[in-house]
Amino acid sequence: MQAFVSPAESSPPQGGPALDADAFEALFRQCASEVHGYLISLLRDRSAAEDITAQAFERLYRSRGRLDRRRGTPRAWLFAIARNAALDELRRRRRTSSYQADVGSPAQPPAGDAAGNEGFEQAERRMVVAAALASLPMRERELVLLKFHGQLTNAELAHTLGISESNVGTRLHRALTHLRAQCAPSEEDQVA
Amino acid sequence: MRIIPFPSEQPLPGEDAWIAELEAALSGEQQGPSADAWRELREDVRSLAPPMDPAFQARLERELLRREVVPSRQARPALARRALARRALADRLRTVARRLILRPRLTPSSLAGHLHTVVHRPLAHRRLAILAGALAAAVAFAAALVIATPRESRAPAQLSAPAGRVPRAPQAQASPSIAPTPRASKAGPAQAAASGAASPPSSTGAASAPGRVQQLAASMTLGTSASEVQAVSDEVAQLTVREGGYVQSSNVRVQQQGTSEGTLSLRLPSAKLSAALAAIGRLAPVRAENQSLEDITGAYEAAHRQLADALAVRSALLRALAAATTEGQIDSLRERLAQARSAISRAQASVNAVSQKASTAEVEVSVLGNTHGASTGLTLHTGLHDAGRVLLVTLIVLLIACAVLVPLALVIAAVLSGRSAWRRYQRERALGAP
């Protein structure tokens, strides 16, 4: 599990170059796994996700001269590049299979008796979350993935998606409401 | 099944408050069960993705960081380069395949052309853009030259620049015709012989009305330096003689200080007026020129009628004299014949005067010295004038360039914008595809 890094922390200091070598390396170390996780969740293809992860960083480096701090942090730029590349890949393949794909298994519950119950509970919860996420429409699922993997603010999401911030809020609200409804325990479960 | 903890068991609050709560929870600013639940949900979602392959991570790190990613194409990370190349090739082959399917009548040459187009598309686009820009610039430059050149050639006459060229009036005014009336030309050999030099010139011009007799006049003002007024006036006089005319009057005043001036009244053959004016205009810069034309056909015909009448009277008197038998009749007829000869002489003089007017043009030439526009050297005025011309031509070039390039830029911007919008639409379609 990657440690949470806020977008503010990932942005290079003001006044310097838009993205120098040190800032790029820091961004790479902070975001590589997150970009990869976002892409593999979106594409459900490990090799494609790896290719596009490499592409995204390479494109970010090449376009570092055009980075505009007023339009978003380098993290937001990176995820925008990754998203565009992923959508291009989806467009090329012309297929969006179900969310259950060959992406490998999620993190295994910790071993041991002491943590057994807790690990099992966590794995079970994640199965429910995965099923709920899979039931989301593709656009809303992508928004949730971008929000949680990219840790972008709504303004950055709006810039990345090319929609208004209020629209982002509305769509995110709808997606998470749907996710909540899917994850809510049924009456049978509550009785049990 | 266990109960899944989820943020806020209560119904979700208003959208704005909900967004604020979510942002605060995810950024770690808010604490409490609800915020913890949001963060836990985020971690659950993130944990659904399998972790990055350590081998890939190490290779990517090695490619991107340890080998120093540089912007040049040759130094791209090998991994990204391979991925890009593989996808680009797949795209291009797919495009070729579509064209093959859509175009069954494909010849080997067209196939080679398609392949070339697909393989070299980025380079072709760059070359096309450069070619379009160069073409637009060339068109603008050529158009500016086309427009500027005629202005330059007309400028000396219009702006009184010292180029020494004379604006030529239309041929209708420059060489008017003097054509004898049919009646005059049918006067017969006897009358022609009697009239002597009264026969008008036969030169014809483009605007000559058949049978009309016209009198021409012109005036011209030349500008030159004060020291050259005398020389220019002399040259005008010499030129007049060479053209078959003469100087009727001349008045040249040269002053050491003040304005020097020369005025010449010339008589030039009407047929040579145009050429003579052009030659005079080459002697010094023309400050002003005027040409006028007067139709004297009525006076010309009246003089000829008087002459014919007088000749007829004389013939009748001669016949009467031959038939006279008495001394008194003979004396009376001889007296009347003397009167008829006097009338013939007056009519002949009148005809000659009118013919002289028709065949000779009156030209007034003024030579002005010490005029600022006449100087041929570099002065402040000429410098400012030339600078103004340069600025004017530059402005025209820029205007034409804008007229060409602005629409071109708008078209390119529209195409790029449309392409971007289409790509965005296609990407969104990829999200919405089943």
C-alpha cells in the first residue's frame, strides 16, 4: 500500500523550473505506483498498464516546459497524460470488458491467527467494494479511480476531464452514492 | 456477511457540504469516524489494483531516472520508446488495412503511396505546415510588389518627386487631330492653289473627330534649382526649334537670392505636341501640366466660305468684263474686280490665320527655381518622403500578409481545435463503449 501524498506535497517549490530533474524524480517515486494502479484498474491489462505508465512519465518529461502551475500540479498533469494515453489505448482496442479481468489478485490478507479475523474481514470488504466498483458505469468508475488513485482535487479533476468543477462534484457525488448503495448491507446481512 | 463500514450512515448531506467533507477527509484535515471511513474506502479501492511488478518498477526507474531522461528523441527511455513505436506501428498498419478494405481497386503504386503517407505522416505534416507558411509569405510578398510597383512609377508625377518623368495625358488630349472638313477638301485644285498654305495639317489622332478642326494649347511648370533656371530655359528653346516650332516670347529672371523664374511662350506643331511635351518634361521635374483643346471648325469653315464667295464674285466679274461693250461698263467692272481682289485677300488671310491656329499649338512653359521639390540631392524633405514611402510599402506588405496569414491561421486553428475536440470525443466514447 502506497503512502498517501497530497497533491500539495508533490508540487515542486514555487519560483524554480516547472519540473526539474529532482522534482521529476520525486514525482516518479511518489506517483509511479499510483499511476500504475490507476491504469491497471482502468485497463485491466498489466502489460498495457506498464507500457502506458512508462509513456506517461516520458511524455510528462518531454512536456515539462509547458507545465503551468496555475492549471494544476505536476501530479495532475501526470494523471491527465496517463488518462489520455489509457483512453487512447481503450479506443485502440475497442473493448471494455468487465472489471473482473486478468489484473491479478488484490493484496492478500495478513497471515497469522491474531490478524486472521481482521484480515479476512478486510478482504471480504474489499471484495464487496470491488463488486460495487465494477457495477459502476465506466465514466463514474474512472472518476472514482482518478479521485482515489490520483488523489486529485475536484478542480484538478475538472481540468483533467475537461468538465466544470461543479460537474465533477455532481458526478463524484453520484458515483459514490451509487457505490455506497452497492456496499450497503442487505437486510439479511443485518439480521445475520 | 459482515457489515461494510461506509462513510456516514446518515443520508448524504448537501452536495457542497458533502464535497467539502470528502476533500477534508481525503486530505487528512478532518478526523473522526466518518473521515476514517472515507480514507478506508480510498485504501480499499487502491488496494484492488495489484501492486506494481518489482522487476518492472526497477526497470522503469533505471530507464527513467538513472539513465537521465533527456528530451531528445534518441535518448528516450528504451521502454517508453519501444512502447510508443509498437503502438504507432500498430496504428499505422491498422490505417493501411482500413484503406485496403475500403479501396478494393488498389494498385501497387497507390499502395506504396498509402504506406509512404502513413509511415511519414508526422514529417509530412511538418513539411506541409512549412510549405504553407512559405507559400503564404511568398504570395503576400508578390502581391505587395505588384501593388507597390505601379505606385512607385506614378509617384513622381503625383507627388512631384524629382524623378524627371512626365505624366502623359491621354492620347485624346496629347495629340488632337486637325482634320479638314469635307467641304474644304472638295474646294478644288484652283481654290487650293489660291489658298496657298491654307490647307490644314492632316495629322489625325485617336480622338480626332472626322471633319473637325481643333486648336491645342498646353502649359507646363518645371521645377529646378535657381542656378539651373537659365540652362533649363535654354534647353526648352532649343528643343522647341528642333521639334519644328519657335519661341514666341521668353522671359528669364535669375536672382542670386530669392526665386528665379523663366517663362517661355512656344509655338509647336500640333502633330508634335505630345512628343515635345514629353521631351520638355525630361529636362526638369514637372510641377504642373495642363493641356487644353478648342474646336475651331466653325471659324475654319466660315473663312473658307468667305474665300469661296470672294473667288466666285471675282469669276463672275471676270466673265462680265469679257462681255462688256461700253467704256462705262468696263470701268465699273474693273473697280468691282479690285474690290473683289481685296475681299479675296482678306478671306485668304483669315483662312491662313485659322489654319495656323489649327496647325500650331501654343505652349506656355514656366521654369521655377529654388523649389524644394526640385532638388535632386538628399534633403530632409526627400529623406522624409522616402521614409514615408518605405513605411507605406511596409504597411501594405504587412496588410497583405495579414490578409493571407490571418485566414490561414484561423483555418489551421479551427482544424487543430476540431482535431482536439474529435480526439476528446473519441476518448470519451472509449469510456462509454460497452
